[in-house]
Amino acid sequence: MKIALFSDIHANLPALEAFFADIDKPKPDAVYCLGDLVGYNIWPNEVIDEIRKRGIPTIAGNYDFGIGRHSDDCGCAYKTDEEKALGKMSSAYTNEAVKMNKELICVPCLPTYG
């Protein structure tokens, strides 16, 4: 059995599309996402939509977990004040962008931490 695992897409639709093009060749028996669909990039809704279209079971990553709960804390280990400020900006953008899609961040979801 061939299984494909991926994670940390972080709203990067071109990267997700490249991944899908790559796994479409060997045709795995199962595909699972290990989380972090959203954050940092500009296509959170499009990434969520592509995961839903393919019905890929997904575990909520720390970024997904924070955004799904309307938090401005993604649980990331930022070290500097500048990184923390940029992280808050990223969370604020993502919260606004996925406002209508929050319950869809990791559907269908596997059991997650919490």
C-alpha cells in the first residue's frame, strides 16, 4: 500500500498544486494531511477548498488550531519581537481571510489535539 503524507502548506496554493501534480503520477492508495493548511500566505480559502474537493483527511496543525478558534496566536515559537509582530499580522490576515471558512479548515478531520 502506498500512502502519501504532507503538511505545512500554509496557504501556498502553487506548492499544493505542485504536490498534487507530483502524487498524481504514482497514484497512492491513500493521502493524508498532517496539518497547517493556513497561515503566512495569501490562498487559505483556495487551499482549504482543494483539500475538501479531494476529501483528504486532515489533522489540525497548530496554525489551523489557532485560526479555527479565532485566536491571534498560532502557537508558533517566534523568538524575536519582530517575528512575534509579523506572526500576529499573519494571524490577523488569515482570520479575516477565512472568516466564512473557519469551520472548514480541517474537514474532514482526524481526531486532533486540544
